[in-house]
Amino acid sequence: MLRDAGSLFTAALLALAMTASSPVQATAIVGAWGNFDATGASAANLLPDGQYMHVQFGPPDPPVNPTGFPGIERGTYTWNPVTGSFTSQTGLDTNGDWGLSNSVRSSPGAPSTPCGPASGCVVTVSNGVLHAVFPNGSPPEDTSDAIQGWFVENVPASGDLIVFDLFPNDVYLMGIDPVAGFYVYGLYNPLTGALTPQDTDLPGGLGSAPNHASISGNELILTTANGGQLTLQAIPEPPAIVLVGLGLVGLALMRKAQRSIPRNA
């Protein structure tokens, strides 16, 4: 099974540039949200079509696993912008005690449960920070939107999803789901575009991970040592953050000219 997954990933990297599936109207929480500290890195990619992929590298969790649970989690989510009510449903989980399926924990080391209709999770966004409040005594959790995220769906096969997240300190995380689900953790050189993987569970190890990334507009092109390429699209950002962060004055003027076109909240 692992060999089949490795072949699928190789096929994906050999694919020509492809665009992601047609996005729906973005909401305030759509984007790539991440945390990084000395113990590890994590990224939650909330896609505009209601899918999510969470990628984790560490940190240690002594009551459960002293080395942490690197891996990915993939599923679907819903969010009510009026009440902040957030729910998620997980389909694939390889990162153990981390991710949206393990968000609610009554105390350190206690069993955790997912954000669902009965758990009452509330998620709000303010000034580029996602603020999640979990019930049952779990502390609130803030996640900065400083990271950049890209994704591609249905490559190489229908239903597949690949995400790439870049942190401000040039650390990157990559989540790959065909079949079993894999992660890559590494370093990015913004001057040369070189990717240096540090840890992965890909079949074939570090040598099978992409070794170069180039960014052009809203596209990220990953390249392997043998020249295979895969193109990912930027995860749409909330409109206000896009305009401020990227300075798209032309887009702002276009929206002003098209003010008569209704927009979803």
C-alpha cells in the first residue's frame, strides 16, 4: 500500500500545471493558519470548498507520546459566521492526538473529542488571528494567519489533496493525501528556492520529497530532483487580509467599480 501511495505521489509531481477545483465564496476563516515554536509546527488549511487538511510536526505530548505525532488529518468543516459555531468531520487521521478531530480536552492527558454539534466549539477571526474557544475546560487557542498556504486537488487521482504551508521563518510543512496520507517538514531558502526536507514519512524517505519551490503570483511550483513538477494554487485569503497583505490596489478598484454585484457574507 505504501508503495502504491509513493507511486501516486511521484505521478502527481510529474503532472503538468493544474489549477485547483473551482472555489466557492471565501469566508473569514478560509486560509492557512499555523503555529510554530521550539517544539514543532502545525498548520490548519481551511479550503474554500469546505475541506480541511491539518499538518503536524511535533510537539512532544508526554502523557501520550513523548515524541509527538507528526502526520496529517483531513476532513470537512462547517462554520457559521454569525454565531461562530464550528464543526468538523475527520476522514483521515495520521497525526494521533493533534488536529481538529482532537480539539476538545477536559485536562492535559485526558481523552479528547472533535469539534462537533454537541461540543460547542466557537471560532472567530480578528485582525488576522483565528481565535478558537473549546468547551469542557480546554483553554482558548489563537492561531496566526502569518503563514502562506497553497493546495491542489484531484492530482493525480480524483479525491486527492496536497497542501504546502510556508512559515515566516522559512520552515515549511507539506501534507499529501493520496491513499494513506503523508507529511514533509523542512526548510525553504527564499534566495534559491531550495527545499531541504528534515523529516518525512514518505515512501522512499527524504529523497522522495520535492527539493525546489518557486512562487509566481498565486502559484507555487514544486520540483523534484528528476525534474517532475506540480503546481499548487494559493489558498484564498479573506478579502480584507488579501488587500492589506498583498496591496492589490487594482483588485480594490475593480471591486469598487462592480459594487452593484452582490457578495456573500
